Amino acid sequence: MLRNPPAGGTYIRCNMEDLTLDSFLSLWGRASGKSPEPGSTMVIQLTPEQYIQMWGEMGVEQASQWRLFEWMAANNQVYGGTYEKMMRCQELMAEEEQASLVGTEESLRRFDWTGY
């Protein structure tokens, strides 16, 4: 339940942490035990077109999100910038609800990775 409903037209960022792909993979490697050593994962850069070719419709959706984020950054439309109608989801939650949130690494630790 929202404790502090936003005004209409407000964009809500629903993430616990801001992570790069490299930092996420490091968290995943430690949490899953699949790649626990520092530097044991690697990020390679693909064009959106290559990503779409690999992942099909899911790749199209992901690429559209990347384009939105690039546009937002280029136009200073980021949280903390000039865009007043951007909020973090935590701002809509009561303190006790915020305290119950689980970070990325802990969340990944709770998943059963044995089949992967």
C-alpha cells in the first residue's frame, strides 16, 4: 500500500541499488557461488542490434529501455536533476516497509542456483 501517493504524471524509479553490469555480475558470482573470485566474470559490449539479434523480443524491450535511459541522461532527466516528477520507490513507503527491503546480493543469495 502506498503511504505517500505521488501526483499524477510522476515517474517512479523502483530499484534498491544503482549497479553497473560489472558490479551486478560480481554480486551474482559471490551470492550464487558460481563465480566467487574477483574478476571471474566479464562484461562485453554489444550494439543494441546485436543484443536484439541474440535475444529477440526480450532484446527489443531491453534496448528500448537503454534508449530511454540514454535520452534521460542526455536531457538531464535523471533523479536528482531537473526532472521534478521523478521519485524513488522508497519515498512512497513507510519506514518499516523500507527497513524490510532486501539488497541485491542478499536477494541473489536466497535463490537456489544448483540447477544452473
